[in-house]
Amino acid sequence: MANDYRRIHRLMQLILLMQQRKAGNAAALAQALEVTERSIYRDLQVLTDLGIPHYFDEDTQSYRIRQDFFLPPVQLSASESLALIALTEGVGKNEQIAMTSPAVTAIQKIKSLLPARVFDELGDSSEYIDIQLPATGPASEAIEDVYNEIQQAIARRRVLQCEYESLKGQSEPFLFHPYLLSFDQRAWYTIGYHAGRNDIRRLKLNRFSAIKTTTQSYEIPADFSLAKFRGKAWRMIRGDKLHRIVIHFDAIMAETVADTNWHPTQEIEFQDDGSILFRCEVEGLKEILWWILSYGPHAKVLEPRELVDLIREKAQATVNLYDS
């Protein structure tokens, strides 16, 4: 019986991968589902026997489900429905994240299809859940054209002809191969190959001054990933050198800091007086510098010396500002 359940689950995964156009060939499916290629071919035959229309697209070298076929609606539980409603309405209604307002319309459609028992169980629970995110950048109208152009370029794998305003106010044309769209630290970015810099760059959407899709095609490198691009950056900007960071937080701020997973490499060591030692490894010091300064006298950097000197420099500059 357990084997039957596992196979049913695998068949559902197989269908979803094909519908999402992420299936690839038999070898790719075998790797994704952790089975042999022979098992994949047997599963494909089961789909055929069940009348689920699928085919192998020679152009993309990937298995697909025919577009006019749809599975029956997914049955959501009350807890799943509540989580979806809270997220979409909490984030999308006031567009706390730009470009997410269509999610509100989508969740209204989903709510109208919920079974009566689920709808009754939900009641007005979603009205008592509030989600507040940090203030974001410009309204969606300011980046909507750029967002849509990049999204379509990624879907069609088309190179973009762009102009982008640097921090110095300069702008020059360049070709750009977008790999993904990323909402990070209050704003939308795109990450991809910048032909003018011959490097993979992160570009902020509201600083594009011109953007146009070309007929030139490109491929996203198979070894590209957001995690690899970020490396051990504190948040977004990856530096050239890896630093081992040690910070002492006093007892006033210790619990506040320890309650949050700030970085994948962080380690917390509690001290007898209620303070903590915070350790992590980061590439680059610019971002973590400002995070430490936000804690004022409650945080003291112990290592590395380079960061100690940067903190002292910025703190002294602040003192000078008020002394003058």
C-alpha cells in the first residue's frame, strides 16, 4: 500500500512538472523525482492509460501536458485557505509589495470556489490577521512596464536593449540577459548577464530609463542559482572577501537579536550575564556595518579588526555631526 501511495504522489509531481513546463526529458525527470528513467517511461504510460494527454516537445526537449487539459480543482483545507487569504489580502490589498495586487482578485475567485464546509469553518478569521511589511519603493505604476517587459523576456528568452541610470546619474545603452526577477529589501530587482560589464549584475527596476525586447535569444546558464549568486552576502551585496564576524550584544538586545535568523551561517552563544556572542561568516562588510550601527551602544564588534575600525569611523562621524 505504501508503494501505491508513493507512486500516486510521483504521478502528481510528474503532471505538475509538465504543466509548469519544468519537466525536461526522461533523464531530467528521473533526476527530479529520484527514480530511474525506466520508471519514468512506465509512469508516462500510466498517464496515457488514464487519458491524460501528454507529448514530448522537440523544440524544448521537454515533456508537456496538452494545454486544453485541466485537472479537477484542488481541494484546500481551512488552514490552507486561511494562509492563502491572509497572505494575498495582507500583502496585495495595499500593495505592500509592488506588482502583487492581482493576487487579491485571484484569491476572491478562489474563495468563491471553496466548499461550503471550508467557507463556514473559515468564518471571518482572515479579518483578524494583519501582515505589515517594511515600507517599499515606488508604486507599481513606476515599474510596471519594466517589470512586464523583463517577465516576458525571461519567458521567451529574449535579450533586452536597456539604458540604466547609475548612482552617478550616468546612463548608457547595453544588452541584458535577464535570469530572474527578485523582490529583495523593499524593491524589485532583476538579475542577469550585463553585456556592457561582461558580468552577472543585479539591477533595480526603477532605475531603468529605457528597455526594449530584441529578437536575439539567449539561454539561462544551467549552473545559475540565486543562492550561488548571493553567496554569503549579509543580505544582497556580495563582497570580494570572506569575513568571520563576532559581535557582543548586551542583555538588553540579546533576546531580540537571538530571536531572528539573520543569516544562514549565524551562531548564538549565550553568556551568564544575559548577553550573547553573535558569530557569522559574510562576504563583504558594507551591509552588516549598517545593521550593527542600528543597535547603537548595545552592540560591540570583536572581530574582525577591519570592521571594528569601520564602526569607529562611522560612529565618530555621527558624533562630529552633532558636535558641530
